[in-house]
Amino acid sequence: MAFFLLLFTHGPAEAQTAKRLVLKDGSYQLASKWEVNGDRVRYLSTERNEWEEVPASMVDWPATENFEKQRESQRKLELKQSEEEEESEKVAASPAVAPGLHLPNSGGVYLLDTYNGELQLTELSQSSGELNRRTGHNILRGAIAPITSSRQSIELKGEHARTQSHVQQPAIFLDIDQDPGTKSLPLAERFRIARLEPKKDARVVEIVKIAITGKVSQQEFYLPATVEQLKGGWVKLTPSQPLSPGEYAVVEMLAPKTMNAYVWDFGVNPSSPENPGVWKAAPKPSLSTETETPSDLQSRPR
């Protein structure tokens, strides 16, 4: 006698959810699983937790299969809605820099730019010498203090930064781990904007000079800026005045006279091409297309 086993497998939570073994008279039996043995169908009743039988000829298999398909579709829809609600809660916890454009939950350093009338976020990378990486909470630090040589400079390779701002007063948003040594610094002194001095195939962040007498002088290029604490751990850094075209860097101070050697560089050039990998606002919902959620915001390489 032929023997067939029909077993619907689900996860631990779904295993407790009853399925419907639909009968041809329109009624159904609630069961967790069933098996066909010849002309009989044995099913494990979820109501009585016992194995029971019905004639196979009484079972409406197309209706049974259709119910399972509908239930699976409903389960997927509910899961999607739950994920969208969770994502919306995450987005709500991060600041909005423009309608439909939120800062990411992963942290990092971002510059708010405007290109062809469109607001865009572009990520700034940490740079120091040949190093050009990485953003997020796990940042690189190396202290530079005027104690090691008579002349000390921090130079970035290349004449221009990868990111160029098309506006002259860009807002910069930072969410990075705080070094224990910076906790004693006022927020306004922790982050600064430095103008970089051009050098052949490089840009100089800072020069330290020590005189024969031992007196230390620092040639600094820090510009006045406003610093604002935002929700979600973000900090907004904005130059107090428009920046003239040129090269700049966001500097993190580790102590009043000690800076992090790894900076976030950018340039100001209104006529430069669009930056690669920018973040844009989600498009407005359309009745004919599926709505794009905040999680759909992503870097779009150009």
C-alpha cells in the first residue's frame, strides 16, 4: 500500500500555529500536520492533541493548499510591516537633516551638501598620510602633541580631498566613539574645522615649531564654528562663516593642545562634479509604485 507523508515545516513559533485540513463540505479540521495512507488521511488535531482519521475522498486538497498559500502571504506581509515599523522607530531616533533624509543609525561623519538644488549627504573618511579609511563608531586615533621634534606637520597626500562641498557653509554631522581623554573637553572644543595649507602633492593640517629656548608655538588653521549636540549621539558642526574655495579638515581634539592625527578631510568647490556614493532623500510615495522606506536610503554610486 502506498504511503505518503505531508509535513509542513515551520519555525518554532509557527509550529504551534494550526493549519486547516479543508473538507469538501466546507468544514475543516485544525491540525499541525497530516499524512496520507492509502485512502485515509491521518492528522494530528491541535484541538485534542490526538491523531485522528478521515477518508481521503473527503479532503478538498486544492482548498487546503490555497488556505496555506494565503496564510503564508499574510505571514510575510505581517513580517514586512513589523520590519518597517522597527526601521521607522530607528529612523525616528536619528536626526532628520531634510524631509525624507535622516542620518544613518550606524554613526560616522557626514557632510550635508547641495548639488543641482538637491540636498545630499556624503560620508567623510578618516585620513592621515597614506591612510584613507574608515568611518563609523570604530575610528582611528593617534595623538599629535608638540613634544617630539622641532618641526612637526600632519600632511595628507594629494592636492584635493575625495569629497568636495558645493556649498560654502556645509553642515557636518558626527557620531563617533568618544575617547576617554576627551570627556573633560567642552563640546565646542572637541571638534574643529581646519583650513589646510597647500603643498606640492599634499595638504598640511598643522605645523608645530619649537624654538631654541624651548618655547612651543603652534601654527594652527582652525576656523570659528558652532557645535550643537543632537539626539541619538550626533554632533552638528557648522562653520560660522562661509568657507572660501579650498581644502579643509574636521579635527578631533584629544586634549586642549593635543589633536587626533586622523582627520576627516573635504574641500569646498562649487563647480566640482557630484560626489560619488551620496545619500539622497527617499522619493515621495506613489500610488502606482511601492513606497520606499527609510531603510531604502543607500549610497548610490555615480
